[in-house]
Amino acid sequence: MQPYPFSAIVGQAEMKEALVLTAIDPSIGGVLVFGDRGTGKSTAVRALAALLPAISAVVGCPYNRTADDHHGCTCETETPKKEEMRPTPVVDLPLGATEDRLVGALDIERALTRGEKAFEPGLLARANRGYLYIDEVNLLEDHLVDLLLDVAASGENIVEREGLSFRHPAKFVIVGSGNPEEGELRPQLLDRFGLSVEVTSPREISERVEVIRRRNAYEMDTRAFLKRWRATDTRLRNTILDARSRLADTAAADEVLEDCARLCIALGSDGLRGELTLLRAARALAAYDGAPAVGREHIIRVAPMALRHRLRRDPLDEAGSTLRVRRILDEAFAA
Amino acid sequence: MTKTGVDPFDLANPWHRAVAARDILAVDSLALGGLLLRARHGPVRTRWLDGLGDALLPLPLRRLHPQTPDEALYGAIDVAATLQAGQTVRCSGVLTGPPTAVVVPMADTAEHGFAARLSQWLDARGGVAIALDEGNDPDERAPASLMERLAFHISLDNIALRDIGFTGATPDQIAAARAALAKVQDLDRVCEQFVNIAAALGINSLRPPAMAGRAAVAAAALAGLPAPEEPEIALATALVLAPRLQRLPEAPPDADSEAPDEPPAPKEDSGTSDPGAFDPKDAPDEVSVEAAMAQLPPGLLEEIARALSSGKKGGRSRVVATKAAARGRFAPSRPGQITAGARIDLLATMRRAAPWQPIRRRTSPDSTAPILIRPEDIAISRRRGRAERVAIFAVDASGSTAMGRLAECKGAIELLLAEAYQRRDHVAMIIFRGLKAEVLLPPTRSLVQTKRRLASVPGGGPTPLASGLEQALLLAEASRHRGMDPSIVLMTDGRGNIALDGSADREAALADLQDIADAVRRRGVPAMLIDIARLPRPAASALAERLAASYLPLPVVNARSLSEAVQSQWDTTH
């Protein structure tokens, strides 16, 4: 079944914006989506993949590598020069997946039948240059989350086990979703996601009705529905592509850097990660808006999603972190 | 109303509802996802299941146990057969093949991982799932992610054998309804109505109203109607929305028109007050909601609300009893079968195969494989995991403590909770006051829930200490059952005055307390007693001794040193 069109998602502006920003600049890091069930978290992620342009990769290479980058790849394709287009990968990581399935392992099949030592790529290989989606990331076993974030940060998957020594590029954006009622992520892991958004069901009855109406239209006649939204999706895709090409030229003046630093100090967020993410997200947003340079308004818009999960928090504090970010934004930029 | 379709059913009859759910599911299986059947094993359930296979045809019906390994779900090479044949032999997976109907027995024991895989499959419209929840314990429910995706939640409790005569639609009628499905009108209109009803019932997710819409349309197809009418809407409400009820609608339909000002509160506080929650006052279209409510069998919603509030600890936060084998230090490998999550110890396997090579070579001279490995050589590496810990707080909120110490006590608990959170321990909480103890929080890692519940703890009343300790013990046993490592932190002044049977008999209360304390000690549940009396008296320290628990009087500890003490206690007992 074709995924639901990204532009047809009703509301959820912040989640959509966060996903689009990582599509413009994957180095922003992962996105954490926390909220109720049935609010369209998985729909949005799958839709994003369909929205993004296809990538070009060597025919038969399970790591999605390009021909230029294919040197030293162990995928044994017969045509290392020939490329094909494939959709941007979005790989679902199911809870309870084993480490082997994630990072790859010895190819048992070949070891047993042919006595060869070969590597069977795992989910991380398939996610290269795309997205890795983990629903209920808060229930994923801690050691897997550690491992994932390590790979995501380094962009490379290194496997050393069972006499196997292997590495391959694994550059992907992690999108994790979950419901905080069912358990939370450790703070040290939270901090390693680039952006974090909170989603709730729409409050307006009319908006809820519209969500279901569109869903029905999509399910009843998928082709017609996709056709109706194709133009909007194409426009969005082109905007993202334009923004990507503008990204390097989007300047950030010293005042903007100062703003970022001031904000992070005021929030007491540790380390430079918050500052970097804030700047990158603001830059991506500026590029998306077609602005020549990053301005304070961009920072204000991305600050909640870039910083809310980095507050040094009292785990039993009642006030929502979004509120705290807003308060500090107001204070910092009041003058 | 003239109907050309199947026999009309009686909405007030639970067996009829269960059969109707089965038939509707059969008409539009993939869109409805499936069904959760809460029933004990028995003739009623058997009868219901008997009709299932025929109704769902042409979908093949397969049983899928929650412990089914990935190999069987997704297909994999069959190692034993491959070794035997010398060439790759694959077995196909249940979830990768053509659309299938799966019956999941003991869905209440399913782990999140399994639920996640099924959910993914259901989202992709891969098939339909019938989850059987044997439901012995209200705390044990199928994982929420799975329940969310199954349109119907029905229960066969309290249905007698003589009531199960109604058989519902015949396979031919179902097939006819499937053919008519595309012609049924008004999906959007009924969906709008269901959005309103869902909002009035406090249901936040948008999946239920969407699924209710599909169910009403399928019911209309089954009844031979061009569009869903009131009975279909009532049926879908009863089958899809009512079981997910979070609160009773403002004015119960069967009550007098003078609705009480105070909204009924089916559950004091179990997560309905989240920020995304809906304020029913400003929005739902009251007319359509009331009309639908009026169609429901009287008392249905109240019954569900009651069940929810008595078993409210359940459902939301089932604990993951993680397979300890997935992490931890390596232990020596041992011979075994290749299953999900098992790691072959290749070296050990080779070592086991090595001595036999000359003999095997002789018996199969044609083989070109460099090493001849047989299934019996396979060695699996094991890990020795650490069980997850759960701290069970049993807190005295009775009058004797409420006056002076409850606030301080809450402060200390918050600190302990925060630390438990950092250590990734699970936390559970029991409050005792009045006549009985209550499990305020089942084992969870969620701080959001914990702090919400803690804040709402009222104080006052007599002290059912024995009941509090009993609940703690039950919870500890249940946690052990799930492979966790429990310890009890009892916060009290040690002066119980309510016996287990609820009578205000000091003597009996003491006797009960001592019995339970002995039981705790015998079962070796590590305990710690924190005396929260202003002036510690011997009662508490005597109880600690009886429990073989360490004893900490709160007056001499501040919150910080208290949590340190609990920590060191943990480290010595585990």
C-alpha cells in the first residue's frame, strides 16, 4: 500500500516541521515524538519517506551506497558502477529485535551451506541514507538504544564479533516515538536526539472529523486520494530540495550565535549539543523559509523542539518543559 | 424498519453482541484489525471460536502464540533441515505471507516486542488478529499498542451456556455483505458522529472513532441497508467505543433529565487528565451523542466504568519482563536449538563437531562441505542477566500519619522515586488508609504516572496496616512471577487498627499483621521499614524484626540520607 501523503496530515504542525527540518539537514540528528496513541506519529514518518526524492545507489548494494562511495564495499554486487534509483529508506525497528538483526551478523546460511565467512547486513545497513523508525522507543531495551545512538552519531556501524570484523556506513536519522505514560527514556539518551516534539490529539471536533474523513478517503480510493495530494506533496518536496541546496549559503551572524549561547545558558542545558542543534535547526528553517540568513525569529521557532528535552530536569517537576522553554525565551529576548 | 439481511440481534444481550462483532469483523476484516476476546477457557468461548474460521473465510486461520519466535513470524532458514539437506531450506513466516487471520492465545502474556510486530503487521493491513485474553488478573492485559489496533473488545464473562443459541450470519450472508460493502453510503457522516461520541467518552485516540465508522458500515452491509442507521451506530458504539471508555458522558442517558452538576468520576485519576484530554463542554455535538447513548443497553457504560475503576491499575502499564538472556555477561555456552534471540557459539559448535569429522566424512563421502556439522553440534551462547528490580512502596496515609507526616513522607518518596528512575528500577506504590489498602500504581517506570498519582493521595482514616502489607506481598509475588526482583519499602508508624476483614479490632489487626509479616519473611522478600511516627515506638521496630527488615526511623533521617539508606539496603540484599 502506498503511504499516506505527507501534506494531507491534518494539523500536527510541529511534528511535521521537525521532520521536514531533518530532511533538509540530517545532521540535526534524530527526532523524538512523544504523545498519545492514534495521533498519526507513524503515519507521518512513513509519509515523509514517500515525500523525499529517491536516492541513487549501486544496483544490488544492500547498504544503499553510491558508486563513488562504493570502494571497499563487501556487498559483492556484480555491477559496482551501475546505479539505480530507490525510495528513501525508512526502516522499522520492531521492539524486541535482536542485536544481530540490528547490526548484522554472520551469514549463517552461507556459513552452513558453503562454509564461507560472510556478513549478513542488518537493519542499520538498510537504513543508511534514510530513516530508522522506532515506535515505542521508550520500551526498547537500553543496550539497543545505546548502540543505535552511537551508530547514528558516528555514521558508521562497526561489527566485531564471532571472528567477524566488519564496518559499513550507516548514516540515518532516528525517529523515535512513544507514550510517556508507559515509561520514559533515560535523560542521557533524551539529550542525544536532535529534536523532540509532543503530539496530542487535535482538540477541535471539526479537526478530528477532518482527520478521519481524509483517512477514509485514502483507504477507500487510495489512488484518487494520492492524485489529489500529489501536487501539494511535489511542491513541498521541491521546497525541501531548494532548502537543501541553499543550506550551505544560509549565513548565521555572530549575534545569532550569541542568541543561541545565551538561550542555552539560561536554560542550563549541559554541553554544546543543544547549542549546535539549535543553530542547525534554525539554519534549516531559514533555508526552508528562503531567508538569506538565520534570524532571531527562526531561533524562537525551533527553540522549543530543539531544547525542551535538554533541560536539566527535576524528574518530578510538574511544569511542562515546553512551558519552561517559552518562559526563558521570553525572558532572554525581552529586551 | 425492513431488513433483508441476517437475523436481527439483541443489543442488550452480550452473546448477541459477541456474535455480531465476529460477523462484522468478517465482513471488513482488514480495516477493522481484529478483536480482543476477554473470556476464560470454556464451552462459551469454544462455541464463539467455532464459528470464527467459517466466518473469516477465505482468510486462513492460524494460531500464533505470543512466544512465537521471529523465525516463524518472518520466515528464516531452517537450520536443522539446511544442515541435513546441504542446501538452503527456508520456512515461510506467518506475517510475511498473504493476508491471514491469526488467533493469539494468552494475549495477556504477550510482551511488547510481540505486540509491536503484530501492530506493524496490522498497520500494513497484513491481516486480522483475534487476541484471546484469559484475563485472570485485571492487572494483566494485552499490551496497549495491540489493543489499540483491534477494533472490538468484547467479553464473554457471565454468559451462560443456555444463552448461546444465536448463531449470527451464515458464511453466505457474510460473503454477500462483503460484496455490498462498497455500496454502503455515509461513512463520513457516521464517523463524525463517532468522533463526537468518542469525545464524550473521553477517548483521545482517533483510531477508535474511525474503526467504529467502518464497523457501522459493515454492520449496515450485513443488515442489507444502504447506509448505517441508529441500531448500527449503537452497535458500533457498544463494541468499539464503549470498551475504551475513559469517563462516563456528562448526562447518563437512563438518568433523569436533572443531571447532577458534578460529573461522575468513574476513576479518580488514572491518566485522563492529560493536557491533550478533551474538554467535553465546548465541543461534542450533544444531540447525536445523546441519541447514540439512548440506544445503548442500559447500564452497559456504567458496568464498564466500574470494571475500569476496580481494575484500573491494569492495561495502561503492563510491565515488560525482559528476557534476561538478551544482555548481561556471557555464561558458558551449551548445546541447544537455534531459536529467536539465540546466538550460536560458533567456536564451541566447531569444537563439538571436530572429533566426528573423519567418521562423518566416511559416512557421507559425497559431501563437499569443508566441515560436516549436524544439528546436535550446535552450541548456543548464553548470557547471565540481571533481573529487573522493582521497589514496592507501601505507604501509610492514615489519620495518625496524615496530620503530621504525610507531606514529608511524600517528599521522601519523590526523592526515592527519582533515584529509582535514574537506576531504571521499576516502582510500584500501595497506599493504605481507611478500611483497605489500594494499589495506587502497578510496577512502572513512568514518572508521569507516578507523580500524578502521588500528588492525589489523600490522608486520613484508620490504619489497615495488615491489608497494606498483604497487598505489598501479593505484588511482590506477582513481580517475581514475571521475573523481577522485588523489595518492599514499608512506610508506617507500625500501629495498625483495622484487621484484614475490615473490622476495627485492634487484636485481630495485630494477629493478621503478624501472620503476613511472617509470610513476607518466609518468602524472603527483602523489606525495609521506615518509621514515620514523630516519636518512634516499639511497635514499628518489632514489626521490622518480624519482617526481617531493616528499620529506619524517619525523625533521624532527612530525605537525602533516607534515599541513601534505601540504596545501600538494596545493594546489600541484591
